[in-house]
Amino acid sequence: MRSNTLETKTHAGQAIVDSLALHGVNRVFAVPGESYLAVLDGLHGADIETIVCRQEGGAAYMAEAHGKFTGEPGVAMVTRGPGAANAFVAIHAAWQDATPMVLFVGLIPVADRERESFQEFDPKAWFGTQAKRVLVLDEASRASEVVAEAFFAAKSGRPGPVIVGLPEDVITHEFTAELHLPITVAEGAVSAAELEMVRAALAGAEKPAIFVGGQRWTPDAAAAITSFAEANGIPVIQDWRASDRIPFDSEVFVGALGYGRTAETARIFAEADVLLAIGAVPTDVPTDGYTLRQSPDAANLVVNIDSSLRGRSGAVTAHILASPVAFAGAVKDLRFGKAAQWDSWRAAGRAAQAAFSALPDLSSLPATRVGTGHMSAVVSELVRRLPQDAVYSFGAGNHCAWAQRYLPTNVFPSQLSMRNGSMGYSVPAAVAAALQSPERLAVAVAGDGEFLMNGQEFATAVQYGAAMLIIVMDNGQYGTIRDHQEHHFPGRVSGTQLANPDFAAFARAFGGHGETVTSDEQAAIAVERSLKAVLDQRIPAIIHVITDPAIALP
């Protein structure tokens, strides 16, 4: 065990906080509980900001978003029983999205176990199938070691969530051990033989393609892979809800897979004679339900630090055990001299993506009912005013189509979303991004149903100065489910309709700025005033867009 020379004589709760600081944690997202008072005591006066949230689901989503945004584990703290249950949704999301995060859960005293005591539950039984590890601190002397183990597990290999259970009596016990230093996480490597294999495969390809996504990226790695692809003229496809590894306007970006993709994106993915997957694996959604690129003869070179390749489908010609960081460093200077030859292969996909993402001609859109506007009108006005490094968040639902299609992801990281389709994510994720990088504009796109699942965290944004813009698309229904309903049971609307509040008034009630758009003519001024509130007054804002439920998608 490696350790520094700092020795403390305090309770285990303080040792946990000191260990978090040693791991570079600058912020934790918490809903307080009497089960972990010693940790809250340790946070008193610490150089770690405690963001007090309004519901454990929102706090845990913020931690998950922090993990996506920074690559370092986001930290959430909740209490036992109901608190842990509320946080579970974010653990499931982090498990499927491979996001590093650590959830600290206060537990009952050790002596009360197996007695059906107040809010008792078994953390390993609850979280064991959806977390990389579930650790329970049963010895105060191991408090710092357990933190180090949790962070290592969350970051290493395929990242994911880790649970740390904290019995309320154990964390009050004296801690006299040394603090445990962070454990180094391996990036993997590309051998000379593997590099030659990649070079030969791509050099001999007639229709190569690169498929990017997953975690373990950095801004430098994303920039290096972009340069590699652009210098060689290789088309790049991005994974579902991970469209920020390659710039939106890059000439090699030919679109993202998943719902709302172009036909050309799917064609290039399916027809490529060599597919180089970096960080991403062909899972359910990008393969259209395990139908695209499933041939056992497909040439798929998979670069992934996950030795198990969990979630992959189709053939694996070769597996290079390396993170995007390690692989980017290995291939950055490879040149094939075939960019002109591959131009015609890439051109159709690029043209289709450029046309797909171009702002719509509003005059060509179908007319809406009186008192409603087009979501496209508001998004168009926003895109024209966006800074180059804006960061976007969205959850799940029809509203995501506008965010995925039109909002330009020019730098990494700039897109925070849920690949597992979890709702209620947009607002907490925007709070996390705005707090971590206040110099960047954070924009959340939410549906009316999605917003109210964690809209209460708007109060958290106001309290801690997380200046962000939220666009709420209000079509009075759970639109995605209504679409499925009309497909399977046409004309039989059931269980999908909503009666909504005035979301602009909601924003003002919490101390933010609110605008309502009921026609396309109101879009420009609503966007201008909202951006002024966010960027100049530094308060969060909501634009409430009332849309026609008959117009489902852009």
C-alpha cells in the first residue's frame, strides 16, 4: 500500500473527506441524512464544495454528468433506504453509459443489521448487478483505503459506478492511519505488431470507416483522432448520444448512429470493408437492434480498454486493449496517402450529414395550431447565437431530436446525454456542467415530461449560481411513447397525456428568468433575453416553448 506522510487523528468521516481532496475532488452533490453526519462534519470548512440538492436522483445525475464531463468520478452522497433508492436511476445510467462515479450511502449502525431496523437495506443486493463494486466500510482504519479503491474501480478499464456504504457508527470512530494515495489507472498500449496490423488493414481498405464513442477520452485524444481522420480522409461515425469526439463541422464527420440517424450514416457503417472502433462497441442502439454489421465476416478492429468488451455485437477481428488516449498517441502520425481515393466513399455521407444538420427553412414547416410555435424556430435562433464551446445536455424523449440534430458539438466534451434513455437528466447535467465550467454556456433541452422529473434542481442552480439556459418543449404529452402508441394502437391514446404548469413562471418563482414562446415570431426575442440573463446577469433561465402535439419531430 502506497501512502503519503500525512497522519491524521480524527474520525473516519473526516478521513473520507481528506481522501476525496487527495483524489482531486472539488465538489460533491448531496442530499443530507443523519446516517452520514460524520462525513458532513468533515466537509465543514473543507476545500470541497458541497452542492445540496433537492432529491437524490438529481444529486446522483449531477455526479454522473460530472463523470462524463471531466473523466473523473463524480461524487454523490445520500442516505440509506429511500435516499439510496432514489439515486439508483443514476447508477443504472452510469453502468450502461460506462461513466465513472462514486456514490456514498449512509447505512444503519453495524449492531442493527439483520433486525429490520429503520431504513435498513442490503447495498450489495440492491446495487450488485449495476455497479462495478459495492464496498462497505466496516473498519474505520480502512476509510482512506476504501476511497482509493472506489476511485480506482470507477476509473479503471471500462469505467462505471461504485457504491461505498458508510455505517453511521463506523464513520464516527477514530481514524489514525495514513491517507492512501490515488491508485494509478492504466491506459493500455498499442504494440508494434498491433500498430502495423491497423496500418496494413486501413492501407488496404477501399471503404474504411472509424466508429468513435465510449468513455476514457480527453480533449487531446479527441483532437488527435480528429487530425488522424481528417489527414487521411477517413469517414467518422459517432456513437449514439456521444457526438462530441469529432467536431460537428469536420469534413470527415458523417453522422451519428442510433435513433434519428441518416440512411447514409447507417450505409457507411454497414458497408465499410474495415471498421476501426475507438472506445465504442457496436451495441443494441447503434446497430439498429443488432441488425447492422452483424456478419461474422465483417472486419472490425476494436480499440477498447475493456478486456471483456461488454455490450459488443458482431465480429471482432482484433481487440486492441487500449484507451482512446493511448491509441490516439500511437496512430497520430499514420498517413496512407489515399484521401483522394476515399473522397467519393466519404462524400455522400458527409453531404447527408451536412444537409441533415442544416437549420430548417421555417417557411417549409407544417403550420401549427394557434398559440403554439415550432421547436425548430427557437433552436434556430439559439444556434445563431451560440459560442463555439457551448455544452449541451438532454435526457430522453422526442425533444432530443432537436438537440442531437442541430446543436453543434465543436469541442470535447460538449454533449451530456443518456445512452440508456433515462429521463430527468437534462437539468441536473446542466447544473453540473455550469458549476464545473462557468465560463462555458450550458444549454439543457428538455421535454415537458422529462423536465418535471428533476426540474426541482432549478432551485439548486439558483442557490449555487449555476447559470444555464433550459429550453422546455411542451407538447402536453410523453411524445415518444405517444408515437409508439399510434404505431401499435392507432387512435387509442392512453396514459400519455400531461397537464403542465407555466414553466416560465416556475423559473421566475425560483429566482431565475422565464420566457414563454407561443409563436415563431416570439422566438428571437425570447432567446436574446434569456441569453442576456444567463451570460450577463448570471442567473439560470427557462424558455417555455408551447408546441403543437401533432408535430412530433423536426
